[in-house]
Amino acid sequence: MRQLEAAAPLPHRRMECKPGDEAQVDFGTGAPVITPDGKRRRTHVFRIVLSYSRKACSEAVYRQTTEQFIRCLENAFVHFDGVPRLS
């Protein structure tokens, strides 16, 4: 325990940006859903977070295609009522 307590803390860097400068985007694995026809389908979750305010928007989709990715981005920009400079 003494060795662990004496170890130097891990360094971390805070990323700073101006309002509206950037957003961070990712896809993750979502929970499976049961469709109206009774079939179980896996989902993917699109997530975008505005770096300055940390406001976020998420959308569940069935496929990670380029078309779906662009549609998710467009939906997020409508939700945020604007487009960040970088994403």
C-alpha cells in the first residue's frame, strides 16, 4: 500500500476550446430491441458531444453506414440549432 500511495499521480491534460469550435463523435454498441414483428435486433448508438458545453445528442440506429452516419450528423445539427467548426 505504501508503494501505491507513493506513486506519482497519472498526468492528465484538459482539452480547452472555444464555444462552437468542435464536437466529438462516436458510435457505440446499443441495447438490443424487439421489432414490431417480434425479431430481436442489435442497435448502434451515434453520440455527439459539444466540447465546450458538453451538451450531447444520441441516436440509436440499426446499421453503421455512411448514409446513416450523415443522417445522424444532420439530425444532431438540427437538435443543436447549428454546426460546430470541427467535428
